[in-house]
Amino acid sequence: MLLVETYIAESPGKGKGLFSKNFIPKGTTIWEFVEEFDIKVHKDKYKLLSQIQKDFIDTYFWKQDDYLYSSCDHSVFQNHSFTPNSIHDGKGGMMAAKDIYPNEEITTDYSEFDDDFELYKNILT
């Protein structure tokens, strides 16, 4: 769940992106997984879903170990960057890697938390 105010807007060359409404100081936790708000699906349940559901999951979820995860807020629009301004905090959340200014796009490096990132790396570079 996002812990900072954001909005969705066009991101040049990337479609939609996640942008900060306010100044976010370096080190601020900007997102954390919240049970019963965010989504966690075991890989065995994924196998039972329809193709339409799998297509959605393949687009908006990330994989860690035996689970697929997604946020139920605007953070699903956070785009990948190899020079991100938010990073994994080591506790399952995301924090500002540097000061993030109002109207700045909030980006992250998908390879920090998505076990399947290598499958998509060529598309993003």
C-alpha cells in the first residue's frame, strides 16, 4: 500500500507512470505490503485461473518464491528503471533512494524483487 500521495500520468515512452504529489525525502518508506489489502496468490492457485486472469497477473504482479504479488493501489503503475529513485527496503517495502520532488515519476528496478524479471528485461531496455 502506498504511504505517500501520488497520481497517475503519462510517462514518456512508457505509457502511464506513478508520480509524486509532494516532496519525499530520501529514506522515506513509500510502499509496504499490507495483508488483506494487497494481493498474494500461491503458484498452485495461479494454475487454476482462466487465461484472462493469468494475463492480468502476468502484467501487474511480480513473483517471489512460490507467490505472485500485486498492490491494490496506484503503485502498479510504477515503471522500471535501471537508475530508480525508489528501492527495496529489505523488509518487503519500497523507500525513496534519493529525494523525490513533486511531479517527479517514481521508478524502481524490477530485478530487485521480481524473480521473473529476466524474462522481460529485453523488452524494457
